Amino acid sequence: MKYNKKIVSRYLYFFLGLFSFSVSFTFFLSPNNLVFGGVSGLSLVFKELFGINTSLFVLLCSIGVLIISFPLLGKEKTYGSILGSLLLPLFLELTELISYYIAFETNDLLLSSIFGGVLGGIGFGLVYKAGFTTGGTDIIKQILNKYLKISLGKAMFIVESIIVVSGIFVFGITKALYALVVLFIMTEITDRVILGVSRSKAFYIVTSETDKVKKYIINSLGHSVTIFDAIGGFSKENEKVLFCVIPTREYYILKEGINNIDKDAFFVVCDAYEVHGGE
């Protein structure tokens, strides 16, 4: 039963994600010709130049990229992209039909960029969180990563930059700048959906006042501490590293407490998105 619930929730996230992105594209991005990247963004360029239907263009490109993916990336990586590649054009076509009955005033480029970026980011985040991709440029990035030996981040920059630049020549620099706003918002929201909002902070602390800092965290803040044995990479000396996870609201309290005990203390603070177990 638990296994079935996980499958149902996974596909629910996937379908909601596709729908959210399709609404973003159909109602906010496409009407304003905001070429934000990806095959969907590129479809706006081809629609303007050659009159090709956007959902048809996305479908044809997705099928073409899938065919290339099988020999270059292998079956395992390609299988995860098949469903998203084929269903995204369908969702785009469905939301296009809905747009004939529901109309939004989307002449304001800034509002369209914000709402388009947010809904698109939610959509991609839900799709990725469910363990799927929408294919298209995601596959191209993986191919560049594998055969040109460049990071996925650089591959993403190259592919998306080419698409955004193509929008400059067709729709002008102003809309390209708004498209960059869309891309930034979409990227940030996607990360937030996948990782969630950090409600905790993880502290790694190196201090000469190990016992005092430990007692302060335990007695004053009421949190547990783990102590690691470490060796300084430069000094080669044995050191103690204190590790603790606290609620985000107590971040400044612990930070000031450490500084008051040892002004020369070294510490690193990271977002902790999931915390399980412990006391």
C-alpha cells in the first residue's frame, strides 16, 4: 500500500508539474514572446519565423533528441526522459485550448515575467522532484557533459545562452532582458521546490574554546553537539570540530554566542533542508 501511495504521489507531482509549466508558457510567456531557454522557448522563435505551432515544434524536437539520446547516452538515461518529452507537448496543446475560453491581460512584461517564472519554476521543480525530466535541452546538456567533458552547469549556460540570444535577433533586446528575469526566477523557484525551504542551519565550528562553546550550545540553546577529531590541512595540528544543527531563528544567537566566547573562532554555516533523528 505504501509503495502504491509513493507511485501515485510521484505521478501526481509529475502531472501537476507539467500542467503548471504549460500554464506558465501558454498564458504568460508565449503571448509576450519571452524566449527564456529550452525547447519551449526556442519554439517561440520558430513560430515567429516560420509559423510552426509551438506544441508541434516541441514534440518534433523532443522526438529527435530522444532518438539521438539512445545511442549517445544509453537506454537507462533516455527512459527517464521519454514520458516527459511526449506528454509536455500534449499539456501545451491542452492549455492552448483552455486559453480560448480563459483570457488574461498579459501585456505587462514585468508581471508576465514574474508569474511566468514562478509557475514555470514550480512546474519544473515538481517534475524533477518526481524523478522525471521534460527531455529536450536537458538531454543535450547531458550529451555535452559526456562528450565534451564540461560540467552540466557550463553545458546549461551554453545551450540556454544560444536560445536566449536567438530571441534577441527575433524579438529584440528588451524582451530578451525580461526573458533573463524569467530564467532567473524559474531557476530559483525550481531549486526551492526540489530542496524545500531551509528551516535549520548546520554549524561547523573550530575554536580554541571547544568546551565553552559546547556548553553554551547545550546549556543555553538546548541543542546537542557532535565533536569530530580533525587535522589542520596547513598546520598539521590535531583539532576538534563542533557540529550542531539549530533552527534558523536561532542563527544570530549562536553566531553572537560563538563570537563572544572566541573572537578568533572559525565556523561555517550551511542550510540544512532535512533533519531526521536526534534529540
